[in-house]
Amino acid sequence: MKAKNWLLLLAFGLMLSVLAACSGEKSKESGGTKTGETAEGKVLNFLNPEAIPSMDPSLATDESSFIYLAATMEGLYRLDEKTQAAPGIAESHEVSTDGLTWTFTLREDAKWSNGDPVTAHDFVYAWQRAVDPATGSEYGPYMMSGVIKNAEAINKGELAVDQLGVKADGDFTLVVELENATPYFETLTTFGTFFPLNKKFVEEKGNGFATSSENLLANGPYTISNWTSTSDSWELVKNKEYWDAKTVKMDKLTFKVVKDPQTALNLYEEGTVDRMDLTSDLVDQYSTNDDYVVSAETFSYFLKFNQTKSEALANTNIRAALSRAFDKEALVGEILNNGSIASNGLIPKDFTPMPDSGEDFRKVSGDLVKYDLKAAKEFWEKGLAELGTDSVELEFLADDDKTTKNLVQYVANQLSTNLEGLKVTIKQVPKEQRLNLDSTMDYQIQLSRWGPDFLDPFTFMNLWTTDSGNNWTGYSSATYDKLVRDTASTLATNAKARYNNFLEAEKVLFEDAAIAPVYQSSRAQLVSPKVQNVFVNPFGATYEYKWADINE
């Protein structure tokens, strides 16, 4: 099944953003009481749970970074109102009969915010920079290896960056050579890692590039202002140089970092902000409010086990025990209480259908790791015997927001209560610090998550291959590697065989207890009725602000 058809299924099955409750009284001080019209024009005000870790497309790795990159930049294609890949900087493209050569015709009216034209050379430079080992990008190798010709060899230092399969044929024709036929490549081009960069500007800024508003260029719907790498507030301002500026209705979107839920609620009720995330203790109180919205998501949350940092975690039985020793149903029902569902596998529910039957992948693959206290204790005893000990101490790393704090305290308590001899200590740090500790493998157990970057199981499965730029666990399996790699090479054009490999690979991953599935998230929010056409994407950047408007 072609990628566009998959996207239509997602748009129908997930339409994430508007399950508003129909009963209850609306707060008289709701954010919806203001029009959003100010002396500065149309303005909406939002919150963000953390500072933006990076505005460098080559270095960004997290949800917040990709949201603001997507708002200020544009690749060859971007996801439209129906979550379909629509023309961005590319007006059209052609694909060779063997699926290996994609030729993109770029629009000639696209400009950077400094007035420079956006050209094919900007894409060549950005893509080469993302796979250059000197850049230190995680996503460049992850997104491009096995897809763009020579990307993997370049990242390993075996070839020069100019050997990457991307060339400019003049200023407005981009020719891309793929390693293997990649049916989802069009959706890949919507993702932040594939955004263009103005070489002259980046090199002039040097180490200062992407550290502040003044050190950034935009080619998308908005520019970012009043931002530095440590800012707790910033603004998206309509980009008058954007080729489709006539479509952008908002003059400004403001953002403020607020981690405390009660503070966020107070700001919403006084009309200062137009959207806020509800924590579990607030859901019951506001679930009948007219502004209450629950959005299903395709983020998978899981525990990562660092097999190189702990002798105990190098033991398969210990990891298998930890994976089964906490009650996930109670976690989503009592701790999160926001519509999230317990996860017993890696690929999320309602993400992608099987190509032959149309059945949901998650249903076909089934429950691979359920809460099972009896089995957990059996694995635990075997593991302790193999280690020759009766006790284990582990450190649990997580972000420092309140929801995560409640969640990790619950899981840590369950683990230490249910597994005799286990002591768990919690280490909570700001998200940017956790990401650094993750990439340097300076942790033991970690609560992490992954949201899909494109519409294919490969976006999740490739995380855990031995040489993946995101596999910071020490896990390595030749069997798993081959199953996943074959889906991008010998089986690339055989949809049924690819998906059978994905099913088998997921089973291997959990037989090896490489990670422990926890839950698939949903988001409970209060959203002002004046907020219109802010779309929630099932992959890539969570929010699409290009079409944002105010409902008069």
C-alpha cells in the first residue's frame, strides 16, 4: 500500500485533535473569552514543557526541537491539513522506474528570511552536513543510512561527504540517489533532518549558529524571535519572506515554559494562554469542561536498559524480570489518567496497517510483554542465580516534570516491591541533560519515548539495530539486525515480506528484553475554542502551525 493511502487511513483512524467533551459547564474565565486580536494583530499564546534543546536541524533529536524547526523551516514537502505530504520547497518530483532516483523540481519563489533564494545547493549542503561524522548528528545517520546512497559509508568515515547521493542540477533541480527503493521517502522529506541550510550563513555564524534568533534563518511560515538556547519564552512571528505567506493567518504565536501544572491551569483560566496539558489529578476535574480535548498519539514510551553500565542489566533474565514487574494498566488508569493505553509492544496501536489484510500491525503482532508478576519473579530468581547475588541496585533516569516524577516513582516502587532484593534510586534531570546522559550512555535504566518520524514501522525498528545512531543501550543482535536491514534492502519493494520481517523482529527484540514497553500516550488538554486549525501530526513534528487561525 502506498504511503499516501496509509496517511489517509491515519487521518481517518487517528484524527487526533478534536475529541471534545459535550457536557459540563465551561469556566467563565476560560481562555476562549478573548478574541486574540491585539495591537500586534492576530496572536495566540501557548505553553511548552521545556526549553528548546536545539534549533539546528542536524543536531535536533527531540519533540520540542522538531516542533519549532517545522514552524520556522520547510523541506521539499510538508504535512498538510490532512497529514498528507504536500509540496513545500519542491513543486513536484519524478521517480525512476527502479525507484532509486528521485528528481525534485524546486519552486523559484522560495526565500530565506534574509532574502536569499532557497536552492537545491541548500539541500545538498544540509544533507551532507547531517551525515558528516564531524557534525556529530544522531539523526543524520539514523534517517539517511541505508536510504540515501553512500550515507552510511560517509558517516563511518569511509567516503568523503561529496559522495552522498544528492546533487544540484542547477539552482532549482535536486537529484537524489537512494541506496534502496524506499516507498516512504516522500514522507521522509517532511522531517526536520532533511530541511535545507544556507551554507554561507551557517559558516559565517560558526559555533554560534542556531544558538539564538539572530543566528538563525527561516524559510518556513514563521521566524523565531526573542529566543536563545536557554530561553524560557520565545515567539513565532509570521515570516513575510515565506513563499506561501498569504496562507499564514497568525501574526504571532507566543510560547512560555511552564512545568508546574497548577501554574499552567491558572494561566489558562485567566485567559493568558490558549492551551494547557492536564495532569492526571486535573483530568477528572475538567473532563466535563467544554474546552476539554483528548488527543491520541503515536508516541511509544519504554524503559531503556543500559547493558554496558550495569552487570545486572547485561543479564537477559534480569531485564525480562524488570519488563514484567510493574502494572501498566494501573499506571495509565491511575497515574496518567489521560487516555493513554498500556503498551505490550513497540509499534503503537493505529499507526500502520498490514499491507495484505489491512489489520492493524499492533493487533497482528499481539501482546509481547505483559505485566506478569509470576513470570517476573521467575526471571528474577534465574538472573540473580546467574549473577551469584541476592541483591541489585539500579539508578532510574527520567525528565524532571511533575507527570514524569509521579510515573517513575510508581514504576520504581513497583519494581522494588515486586522483585525481592532490588533497590531503585531515582535521578530526575531537565530533558536536555537527560538527552546528553542518554547519548553518552551515562545511565542505567531510563524512561524514554519515541515518536515516529515517517509512516513506516522502520522508524521504530531501526532504533535498536547495532549501529543505529539512537541505540544507546549496548543491545546487539545479528538476527534482529538482519531482519530489519532486509526490510530496507532485499525486501524493499515486497510489502508483505517487509511486514513479516517487522513482526519477527519485534518478537526478537522482546525475547532479548532489550527494552520494556510501558505505554502509548494520549494528551488531555484544555484548548480554547478560539484556537483553530492547529493540527496534530501522527508522525514528525507534533504540531503544525502553518494554518493556525483564530475562530471569531
